[in-house]
Amino acid sequence: MPQTQTMTLDEKFAIGRKAFELLDAGDREGYIRLMKTTPIPPYIAKVMKEKVGPEYLINSGWNLSEAEAEFGNNWLNR
């Protein structure tokens, strides 16, 4: 998975606001697509790996850059 620059909290909030505007307008797919660009916090990614499996995370399209920074690039395969 490609390394990305760390996203600031303000950037995350801006994406969240835009995503909720899409959801309010009835665009659920747009909401999900935009939310997937925001990094999942490492502790949530770790729980998701345990509960739904690494394959889901690999194929889901969620931004795992913060989890990779904390756990290492190959953390899903361990």
C-alpha cells in the first residue's frame, strides 16, 4: 500500500464535513467514497483486522496509512 503524507485533524474534519454534505444530499456512495480517503485510526484498524480479517481491509479501499505508520508496512500479513 502506498505511503501517504499524514493528514491533519483539520483536513480530516474538512473531509468529514464534505462527506456529510453528500450524505445529507442522498449520495451514500459519495459519502463512503470520501470517508475512505480519511485514515482509519490504528486502534480501529487493528480491531477490524481481528474481527473481519485482513482480507477485508486489503480489499476495502479504506485508508490505512496511519496503521501502516504505527504497525509497519506488512502489519496485515502478520
